[in-house]
Amino acid sequence: MRKVFLIRHGHPDFSPGTHMCLGRTDTPLGAIGRMQAVLLGEQLKEERLTVFTSPLTRCCETALPLERVPQIVQELQEQDMGPWDGLDFEEIKQRWPELYERRAYEPLLVPSGAESLMQVRERVLPAMKNILAFSEGDTAIIAHASVIQVILAEALGTALEESRSLRIPYGSYAILNYDGRFSFLHDAVRSSPALSPALAEKLLSAAAPGERVEAHCMAVKDEALRIADALPLSADKNLLASVSLLHDIARAEKDHAATGAAWLRELGYTEAADIVAQHHDLRYTSINEAAILYIADKCMKEERRVTIAERFAASEDRCRTPEAKAAWKARLDNTLRLKEAINSICGKNVIE
């Protein structure tokens, strides 16, 4: 009995919450998608898999962290959606309102010039048969929603109309058994292996915030651990190191703390997300991992340790409105209270 892992590629390069009709549009992975690919590689690293992939970039990039040389199979491409391909569904709804509404009760309906799901089935199932006939052992198929739905419908013995309800989120996989015919083994699995500093470093690199940001995150990790070691309090240093590495993964984005936290929640790391969300503007109530990350970040200017006064002086000139100035002052006062509390507990000036 062989196992077949049906892996949907990671999140493409468009904003989370946007609903795109990509089809054959060759969009690469975005930051979340690249991190999902890392998590897939971590989750499946013990599996001995022969990997086959769609030729589209988002699938080939998802295959990279699996550390296998994938074989590209043209027939695993996503459904060609014709004139809808590459558009978001809000635009489709505006331009083809009647057809869009009909899809609610006719799930296989496609615009003129698009590929039908039956045509997808006619190319995908023979390709799967060939893949399994000319390979051995467990197999990974990295493909798209429609391709995976067709294969799952075959395994479950369901009609194509019902296959549209079979949900495989970005960066997740279902598992089938195969012994000449498919049988269903496991529903969609999201890859969220235990967070560790080593994994966090891989995620930081995949998010690609830039070399300077990555160097800053590494420096903040070292500073956070230095402060934690000085405190006679218990702290989860594995978690602290991990969130320190990840706190600026979305530095290039607007409201980067909230955006980075949202990315981590999407990946399944809720506790880390809650800490990262506070690293820019913490309301200090107790000394915990969030407070240590916050103060460590305020002790570093890029990769250099500085005093709290120096760090805040560097940001004061950017406060152009009374509201911004007030927020800056509140953040400074809060940071000074936390600094004094840590130094008092330690009995020495751990933070300058």
C-alpha cells in the first residue's frame, strides 16, 4: 500500500483575504506562501517521497523546501479559467454578474473559453495513473485546488459537482492510500510543526524582509535571551528566541507588528502571534515573554545595542503631529517603567 500526499501550493503573492481566480496565471508565492512551504518541508522531512509538481511557479516554489528534485508534470496545471484568469472575484462579480450568481447553484459553470472541470479530470486522472505506474513508494503531488478536488472526488467516489466542497487550504495536504485504486486516508492537514528557534530562522529567511532586518532580528534574539538570563524569573526561552527572530517578518508592510502577527496566526502560531503583535507598542503589566521582547527591541538600533534614551531620540523627529508625539511619549514612559522594573528585580542595570 502506497501513500499519496496531495499538497496544495502555498499562498500566492496577493493580500490575505483577497479572493483571486488564478488558474493558469503564473503568480509566485507571497511571504505567507513561502513560509507555508518551509512548514511543509519541516512536517514531511521524515517521509521518503517522490515529488511531482505542476509547472506553475507557485507549485515549484512550494516543492523547494521538501529537498527533493521534483518531476514536472504539465497535466497537473490548474484549471484554465479563460477570461476570468488572474482577476479577483470582486471584479468578476462586477463584470459578469449573472454568470457569477449562477455559480452559487451551478458549481461547475465556467465562462466561455475556460476549461471545464470534466476536461481537468480527463487530463489529470490519466496523468496520475502514469505517475503511479512509473514511480515507486510514497508520492507527493504538488498541485492546485481544482486538480486536487478532481483526484479526491475519484478517491471518494463523489460526483464532480460535489468536489467543489472539498476544501484544501493553501499549504495543506490530504493523504490517500493507493493499491491500484485510490482510497481516502486523511483529511486536509495544515502544517504547523512545533515552533523552535531553528524553524523560526527558516521562516524569517523565507519571509525575506531583507538582510538588515534579518540581522536586526538575530541581534534582538540575543538581547532578549541576555535579559531573560539576568532575570530571576521563569521564561520560555525557546518561545522567546523564536518570537524575537520573527518579530519583524513584516517590517516592509504597513502596521508591521499587526501584519506579522496576522501572518503567524495564518500559519497556526497563535501564541507567537499574540507576542509579536505587542512588540512595537506594549502596555506593560507584567514581565513575561512579550515584555522581554519589547524591551529587547527597544535596546537595539539595527544590530547595535543602545540606551533607551538613544533609541527613542532617534524616532522622535519622525513624530510630525501632536497625536504621534503623544503616542511616542506614552511609549517612552511605558518603556522606562519596564526598564526600571527589570533593573530593580535584577539588582543591577541590565538595561541602560
